[in-house]
Amino acid sequence: MTKVIVDAMGGDNAPAEIIKGAVLALGKRKAFGITFTGDEGLIEYELRKYSYDASRVEIIGCKEVITGDDIPTTAVRTKRDSSLVVGLRLLKEEGYAGFLSAGSTGAVLTGGVMHIGRIKGVMRPALCPGIPNVRGGQTLLCDCGANAECKPAYLVQFGMMASAYARTKGIENPKVGLLNNGTEEHKGDPLHQEAFALLKELKGIDFVGNVEGRDIMYGDVDIVVSDGFSGNIALKSVEGCGKTVSSVLKSEFKRNLGSKMSYLFARKQINRLREMLDYARLGGSPFLGLKKLVVKCHGSSKANSITPAVFQILDAYDGDLIGKITAMLQEAGMASEEA
């Protein structure tokens, strides 16, 4: 049975919401198991709250936890019995589809590179979350924070890896745009101008040119390629937009009796809008470019984010994401390049 490793101790709402989300995933799909890493007593305490097939759940006890206050590189090297490090080491064994954590982003990336390693030819792994768009689907944003400083070649590989990921989601010919400060070909700093030229000539992806931040949620492209600095700002702006809209609507519909009555008629549409703006419902962000599947969930993730993140791993595993990325690198002549 294929298993997903879940860091039960990572995140602001661990272990309760992490375990709840993973158990919910077990109830919605068959033929896979969950391996929890973390404090065995706390995990068992949370599991007693639910009914589930015990034969599909395994606990690997750990005595340490990496927190957001830890320095990622130091913590990964010294806290070897942490739920995060133990989970990543376990992922190297056969039978595991991937690893999921809502813990420190820096520690997950550092641990992933140290213990799992990069696919041959990958220069830098990239975080690639899905952003809800008005088409009812999602736009992949790659990178959103793993690489604050980039070279043009990194952006090219981000486009390739995200295209491979999109294909595991059933998008056969994903459209790729480059996040820039204008749609014209000459826009941007030297980094983006050179990346544009390289992407334009790259075979194997459908590059449609520059896009602006407003295009991410509109959905004219399936993938938006970005350096990690700009991508992180874009992601946090989307998150802030969702919270602002939700807060304003809540305030307005509580203003007086008339607005409360109006809410009764518009409740269904408002809930749809609120759901559309919530990117957390799509799961987590995979670190594209590692030899195994590693998904990072938001630090404040609750069960409704953990459940789809488990499915992200299973779907990418079944869709042979690692094989697809490897094949694209080989076709582009990058599989032998030094990382």
C-alpha cells in the first residue's frame, strides 16, 4: 500500500488539525495509508477522536520539533529526531508517495535538499501553489518564495517543472506566462528580459509571454513563472485580498436590518466568492525539483487544507511528476548540467 508521510507536529494548529485533515483524507479515498511522525502520545490522543481503518495508519515516534523560531539549516542538522527530519529520511525508502508538512518553510526546503536531493539537472527547487481563478480552476504560481534571488535559467526551469506538474492535473498543454511589470516583450529588468527570451525559444512548453499580477486570478494562463521574491509578494497579496473582501462583506451585511435581510438572498453567492478567494482549500505548495514529492502547507493550515494536500501528493505520484520533470530536462538538454 502506498503511504503518505505527514509531519504531525508542524504548523500553528498541530497536531490536532493536521491529524484531523489526514484522517478525513483516509475516509474519502481508499488504497493508501498515512504515516504520522511526531509525539506518539499526542498523535494517539488525537486519533482516538475519530473512526478509521487502523491498518492504514502508522506512527513513527519522534522526540523533537522544529519550530518557526529555529534557524532552518542548524535545526535540520541538529534536530535529527524531529518529526520533520525523520519524515524526510523515511521518504527515501520504497512505498512512500510523498511527505507533507505545515512546519517551517525554510526547514522543509533545507531538509528536502539535504535528505532527498534534487533531480539531476535541477538548479533550484521551487514552491508552486495553486491560486484560485475566475474560471473555477487554479493558476500555478512558480516560484512563491523558495528563491528570492534568481537567474534567468532558474525561471526557465520553473516554467518546465510547473508545466510537468500541470500535466499531472490533466492539463495537457498548459499556458505559461512570466510575471512582469507589463505585458510588452521589452518590459522588465535584465533578469526578466533575458528569461523572456529563453522561454520564448524553449520547446516543450506553451509560453504566451509576460503577464501582470492581476492576471494570476483571472486565469488566462495556467502557470505564472516568477522569482521567489515577487511570487511571494503576489501570493500574500492574493491572501490579503481574500481576507479583505471577506471582512468587508461581513461588516457590510451586519450594518443594519436591511443589509441583514439582503444577506439572506445573497448568501449562496457570497459563500461561493469566499470559497473562490480561499487558496488554502487547494492544499499546499509542492517543492518542484526534488527527487521525491514534498508538499509544504501554510503554517496556519487547518484540516480543510491538509486533506487536499494529501490528495496532491497521491495525484502527483500517480501522474509520475518526477518522471515527467526528468523527461523534460532531458529533452531540453539540461539533465547533465551542474546544479
